Amino acid sequence: MPYDINELAFRYGLKCFSTAVKPWVFRLLFARGHARCLYFDPDIQFYADLDELVLRLHRVAILVTPHVTRPNPDDGKWQTDLQLARTGVYNFGFLGLSRAHEPVLDHFLAWWAARLRFEGHVDLEKGLHYDQQWGAFVASFYPPDAYHVLRDPRYNVAYWNLHYRGREIRVRPSDGAATYKGAPLIFVHFSGVATDAWDPDASLSPHQTRFRLGDFPNLAPLFRDYARATAGAARHRAACRYGLAAFDNGAPVPYWLRGLPGSLVAAGRARARGPPAPAPPYAEALGALDLSNPFATAPANSLWRWLLKHRHDEPPTRAACGDRDCWFPNVVLLTLDAFGVSTRTFPAAADARAFFARFGALMAWGLEGGPGGRPTFAQRQLVRDFVRSGQKNAASFCCRVALGRSCASVPAARAALGRDPRRVCGVVEALVNATGLDVWRAALARAPGDASRLYARTIV
């Protein structure tokens, strides 16, 4: 692969990284001598053997299942055909690959991995949904004898195709065998199905609005068995810490910082912002760092240490600002830059510092919620207008930049607004508990010597 796995791990959160790494894992398995590999999402349950899949992979290199083979009803409910088209024609909760056509396999894995380097996020407006929307190219890239679309309704049964498959499934009371029109049911994809308990009135999946669990009495034994088999899974996941969510010193990595290494590559910038995409102003400074492992904090030229250093475009000299109050870490500069705000917008450097000390954590939270860790156009305009207005109506700004709505629609903020508008921003900060704020505090605790005191005066 033309890039390092640490780059992927830093760029994506847990779910996106777990899917973006698939081409790497397939390559590893084939390099170890396996001729055929089957991938299944962890929320899939098997009810019969997979012999047919293995036999097909003796003849084709790529085996996929479509979400649907019949249109969704036009009933105003989710999901619709358009929504499925945005998430991907084929569901990559299952994927079979083999060496039956090695040139096809090698090309597909290399091309798929290259796409997922920068475009493995979830952004449905841009047609991005983890790794699977790229499967739509299989039928146009490769000859018909190199791939197979498995339309058999016994495979990959899920909420997205229950409108025509759900009524045909039965569970035999005599032996508990699951069947589809009398033939063995192969596997069911319980995407979004609650794992804590069986509740017939609950939505079948939060990703749709068409069905409740109780709408398919014939499927009740399958749902109950799945809920029983996975009971406690949510509690187990909550107790497990994701090891790639933080720098190696424990400081959380904000989502909006994860794209920094990619901004050094023209393809990464173009896919994040669209062409033309000039290099950011900090590109030269980042290019001098050791980004082979962006999580590392010990190296002198690590990303972490650079974030705590005084702004890259200005030396921290007494001549420039008179005393140590001029300290302005790169991480602060990056936050302002993401919203299109230059420190030159403020009358003096001290004013920029004061602005960030008051509103920086809330702006960081606004970044967390944007697609790809970037603020929306409305957020950028909101911040710029607020700065240009001389920071009038701060309470309204805090609610809108962090929560995306007015203070009146947030009970805690509304109450604070009635008592003392000056308290609203603190209330909003407590509500969001931003990962960005965690980084400021972690940075403060770990910054050495004078840097710690200077950083404290900037952030806290």
C-alpha cells in the first residue's frame, strides 16, 4: 500500500477505521497463502452452511450481495431507494474475495485501499458511507466472469429488504431450523437491532422507520435468540476503551485534528474540500514533522509537541509582544483557521488570545460535529460575523456554535439566560463536554516547564 496504516488509524474513528482497514486485512490473508476469504460484519447470524459461497469463489474473484433486489415502497418511510443508493448498492457487511482472477483481485484491493485512504468517512450528502459505496464500480470495472452478484434472498436478510423477504421466513417448531420458502435460510444481518432485550413495540432498527420488531411475528424466534446471544454486548463495549482514540500519553485526539496529515497530500486536500485545494499555510511546518506515527508524543518533532509550540508563522520573541503573554500555540491557531478566522482580524494578539480563552472549547465542539471534522459553512459564517461584530450577544453565539440551535431551545441555557446571560457560555460548555476541551486540559497537564504556565494562561 502507498501509505502507512498509522495514517488510517489517526484519520478515522473506531467504526470508519474498522472498515477502511478491510483491504489491508484481505491482502494480509492472501499473502499468507489463503485462496478464498469471506468477510462478515459482527452482527450477522448464520443458520446454514456457507458451502455455496465457497464454491462460487472457485470461479469468481469478487462476490457481493445487493441491499435490495426489489424497490422500496413509496410510503414516506425510511429507507428509500435513494438512501440505499447513497449508502451503496451492495452491502459490504458481507464480501467474498478469491484468487480465481488474480489481476482483478490485486487491482480491486489496491484501488479500494486508495479510495479509503481519504474517502472512508460517513457523509451521505457526498455519497460516502464507510467502505461500501465503492462496490458500485465492481460491475463496470471487471469482466462479468470475474464477479458475481448474489441475489438469492436467503443471504443477507436485513431491515432493508424485509419489505419483501420478511414474510417468507419461517422457523420450524420441530427442530428450530430457519427457512425461506422452505429452503434453508443462510444468514441474517441484524443491523441496528437492539441487543439488550426483546421488545415487540421497539423499532426494528434505528436506521429505518418502516417496521417494528413485532411486525414480523414469524421472525420473533430469530430476534429473541439474537437478543439472548448478544445480551450484555452494549455494556461490554461501554467498558472497553478504544486504544486509538488518544495520543500515546492519553490525551484524546479531537476528530477535527485527525485530518491534518492528509492535508499534506494534494489528493487528500482535493477529496476533503474539492479541487482546487492549495496547501494550507501550515503545510511546510507539518512537513518537517515525523508523522510516521501521529499518535507518538515523545519525539521532539512529533505532531503533539508541535501543537503545543508557539504559532509556526511567528517567532515567540519579546520584541514581538513584550512579554510571555504572546504565547499562541499552534493548536489554537488551527482552531481559528478552521473557521476562517485570522488573528489579524483582532486589534491585537492579546484580543485573539482572550477570544480563544473564552470561546475556543465551544468552537472545538462545533468542529467535532461537522462532516469530516470540518465546520459547516453556516458555522464558519457565524464565527466570522461574531468576531466582526465585536463579540456582541455572546450567549447566543455560544449556543449556536456549539449546539447548532438557539439558547431558547436548550432548557439549561434558557434558564441561565433568564438569570444571568454571562453564565450561558459556561453552561453550554458543561453540556457539550467537548473532546477538544479534553485536549486542552490534557495538554496543560503534560506541557513541560514554562510552556505549561504559558499554555494555562492561553487556554484556561
